[in-house]
Amino acid sequence: MDEKTKRRYIPVFRHLRLGSKEYWVMDPKLACGRAAEHLKKGLDLFHEEATDEEKILGCEELLLATDFGCQEAPFLLALQILSYPDDPIFPHHDLLNLLRLAAERGNGRAAYRLAASYAQMNHFPVIESLGEAHFSCLPTQDRMRLAEYYFAMAIADGNDEAMDELIMAYAYGRGLIAKNSAKFQRLCETLVKKGKQSVMIGYGAWLCGMTVTGKAMLPGAVEVPQDPARGIDYLLKASRGAKLNLAQRALHLVLVAQSLGALGAGSLQKLQRRLFKEAKDKHQLLALYFAWYATPTAMRREIPAFIADEPLPQLQHLVVPHEDLAIKWLDLALFGADAALSDAAKLLLANLFAKVGTPSAKKVVDIDFSKADRA
């Protein structure tokens, strides 16, 4: 074989000398490759008809993947223990160590299980039971500290269950975690800055003095100073988010907040101006709603799916029905970043053209929003 085409062996471990001491250091790139190989072999051995011998070999492969730094393998080994608590392939006393190892390597699912178990939330009773000897010897303050430590890890990995659970723990108290206004606000503000759409909705509603259902706060909730102006800002920001159902819920809550008087005197006119400004500033969803309600009733065809899901009938009181204004709103919705909303705008526009005809549509060039602003 040509010397150039030969595969050159590169050792996984390298010899490092610091002063009088010597260390063997694992090469990260090679270790990652080996970890992936052993992980795949291990997963292949865990199939529906796997024998006990195959499962044992699978665990050995996952253990090798763990040794090479794999994030997923120690979590999968922990799940094996949890799947067979009475007859585990791996010993019980390794459970918490495996979960800790996975969590420290960035596995949010492992971190969430540890967090909830340290906090004594009873979400993972098998973990709490198998780790009772460890948990029971820790002072309450240490368990709370470790719970928050692992919750932070899980949230950093994007685990939404952990995020929701910790927010609710600070809001109402859960397990060993007591409600805490300062921590609640700090966590929500941090997640809002990171663009978490669901948190924008929940926290925005909270600042307006209501829950995400639009109802009064539940008894026992942590007290947070109301700030409707900031709450509306968060809700409108959430209404531009990627998840359509959450965006619609955010708009619904804006309208509920206005109906409850959160915006003060003259709130309907204030809200109208704010929503028109938002729609003109490339808010596709809001522009689509205005287009639908600006379309005269006699000219409407079947109700679009997104409006059937969340009608928001309060918006019809903010616009004057007129086909030219409807086309203007649709024009704003057509060229946004969300392809699905653009398609919905095209369909509405096609339906409207079918009714009004091309000559009427040509008049749109000379129409502005003054009619809508006087609604």
C-alpha cells in the first residue's frame, strides 16, 4: 500500500509532563469519535427483543462511551437502572453518579431529574427512593442549593420542563424550594431577555395582574409589583414569536388586560394606536387579523384556520370594514419572515380579489390607513 494512503495511528492518550509530574491526557477529537462509536454499538444492542446478555453487552458499550466523555451514555445507563429498579443490570449505587456525570457534561434531562429529586418534588419517586441514603443525610439548605444548581444546568440546556418547574417553585413554592419574589423576577427577566416566548407570556400576564388564562392570580402566589406597561410590552413581544399558538395567546391576553382596565383611562384608543403601530412595523399576525376584520362580512369566505383557533373578536372593533383597507393590511402581512403567515395572507388576498375584482384592487395605491385610524 502506498505510504501516503496508509491510515496513520494516532494514540488516544498523550503524555504530558509538568515539572516533576507526568500525566496521560486524552485527545478530545479522538475521544469524541470513540465515544460515538461505542454509543452506537450500545444503542444497537438495546432493541425490542434484546436478551439479557445483549443488554449487558450494551451497558458495557455505554460505559466505554462514558469513559470517552460521552454526554448521553451515562444518562442512558441511569435510565437502565430506573427501568429495572428491582433487577438492575447496573448497581443502584451508581445511579446518582451517572446522573451527575451526565448533568455536568451538559445533559439537561439528567440535570432536571437531579434538581427535582434534590428539591423533593416527587416527580421522580424512583430516584428519590434509590437515592434516599444520600438525600437524607443532607441538610435542607444543601438540598435546596443543589436543586437550584441542577435546575440552572437543565435550563441552560434548554429543558422547558425544568424552566417551568423552577418558575412555579419560586411563584408558589414546590417541595423544598420556597416561593421567592426576587428569584422569581430575576429568573423571568433573564429568560425574557433570552427570548423565551412562553415566559414572556406568563411573566407579562403576571405584571398585568392575571394568569395566562386571563383570570385573577391564584391564592398563595408570590407578590410581584404590577407593571402593566412592561407587561404589555412583553406580551406584544411574545406575539411576534415563532410558535403561532403562543403568539395568539399573547394577543388574547393583551386584549384581556385592556378589558380589565390595566391600561388605564382611554385604554381602547391607546391600545388601538399601539396595535396599529405594531402591525405597520412588520407584525404579520396582527396585520392578518386586521385584514380579516377589515374585510366586509359579505366578502368573507371560509374562516382561516388561525382565526378559527383564536378569533380575537375584540379586534373587529378597532378597524373599519373596507376591502381596500383589508388589502393594505394583507400587503403588510405578505412580505414578513414567517412563510406560513405569508401563505395565509396570499390565500386571503386571493379570496378577496375573487370578490372585488382587479379594477377595485388597483385603487389601493391611493389608500392610506387614515380610515382605520379613525375607527
